[in-house]
Amino acid sequence: MTEVALIDLNHLDRYTAGDRFLRDEILGIFEEQAKSWTALLDPKSDDRTWKDAAHALKGASRGIGAWEVGSLCERAESYIGDNRSEEKRMEVLAEIRAQVKQTIDEVRVLRDSG
């Protein structure tokens, strides 16, 4: 199996019961969801919109074992209410975007590895 650093392959294999076609379908869904939820993360958005987008991306990421993206999203979720900061949101969003891009690149490697 191809070695992938950003996705926990043991977790993903357990989640899909070793079914490669199911794995590839789930990875494809993750790719689309990651793009959609990342696009909705706007540092100027209201707290509910920000937290909902971060939470959804966190769940999708953890579902495939992309723990680093999930951790970044968990951090993003905290930047609401009294802890709200556009500067912090912009910083974590830059990290999320970079990590999502790298993770999607690895998703594509996995899906292309046959």
C-alpha cells in the first residue's frame, strides 16, 4: 500500500473494511467536502457560520484519518464569542488551506495508486 503521511491509513482501512472502491469513493467525497467547507470559512463571518464550517470540515477530516486538518479545525472552532479574533481566524485559515491542499494531494495519490 502507498505510504501516505497526512492520512491515517489504518484508520481509513478499518473505516472501509479494506474495500478499496469504498475507500476511493469516501476519499472523493472528502475532497469535495473539504473544498466546499474551506471555501465557507470566512474570518469575517458570524460565529455560527464560522463554527459550523470548521466543525463540518473537522468531522470530514477525522472520518478519513486526516488528524492534522481535524486538529486545526478544532482550533478554528474556538475562535468565537469572547475568543473571537479575525487575526487568529485568518492565521488558522491559512494553515487549514495549506493542510487541506496537501491532504487532497495525498488523497489523489491514494486514489491513483490502484
